[in-house]
Amino acid sequence: IVYIGRLVETKGVQYLIQALSKLKAVRQDWICWIVGDGEMKKELQLLAKSSKLENDVYFLGSQDDIPSILSKSDIFVLPSLIENQPLSLIEAQLSAKPAIVSNAGGLPEMVIPEVTGLLFEPKDSEGLFNNLNRLLTDEILARKLGDNSKKWGMTHWSFENGIRKLLQIYQEAIEMKKMGEDRL
């Protein structure tokens, strides 16, 4: 299980740790990497320790090789309270990871429920726990969501597709300018 992002209040990592505490009560076949730094790091480390997760949750700090970390993970989690279009989710999708994300901001536009990932309500550690347990229990579903996530990501986030869209915007602007000149 991997979280990648800043360690600040709005990222909701505290709810991930609460969900992991519930998960540990029913299964021990997982670890969680929390990648990133921020003002809540010490508080989150204390929460993990008080939840008896010090051997299950690892705070890796800032990392440069996110693709390598994603390649070694099975599930990507983003429990944000507020979010736009996070690069970490895009990277997880392109790495074929099933995503469990909160139903906040732009995240529901990036994850199709039951197709490319799973959603839960912000601050709902029980819902997050249920989704984590579900993907850890159902490897076929996790693989299917990951495969679909990569296909969706390659369609929406590929470099080639981005260039194509940018060229289309320029072409439309040129055509609009020509139309404006023709009216003069």
C-alpha cells in the first residue's frame, strides 16, 4: 500500500492511518509506505506508533524515484480532503496500480468507480478500510482495476495525447483568428 504526497492536513493521511489500524486487526499481510514530507510528519508518525503500526507503516520521506516505488507497490491510496488533479494519481495510473481515492475535488473525475479504482467519502476511515481489505482479498479485482487504470491513464495522460490536444488548441485559435480577419 502506498501513499505519495505532502504530509499536511488536507491530504487526509491521518484517516489512512486510522484505516490501517482497523486493517491490522483483521489481517497482517501488508505494509504501507508513506512517501513525502510536511508539517504533519511527526504527528502522523506518533499516530502510527500509538496505533501500534510502527512495524507496518514506513515513512520514507521525499523520494526522487516514484516510478520505482510504484513498481514495488500493489495499491495506491489518496485520502485527500481537497484535491485537484494530483500528479501522484496520474503516476499510479500509468504504473497500472489500482487506486483507492476519496470522493473529493477532481478525484472522482480521474477514477471511475469499480473500473479504474475505488472511492470512499473524505474522512471516512471505515470506508477506506473496507476498500483496502477488499483489494487485498480480491487480487483479481485489484489486477483488473490496475489494468483498466493504465489503459485510462494512457488515453488521458500520455505525452503524445497531450501534444495532440495542444496542437488542436493552437489550430482552433489560428482558425478563429482567420475567421476574425475575414470579417474585416
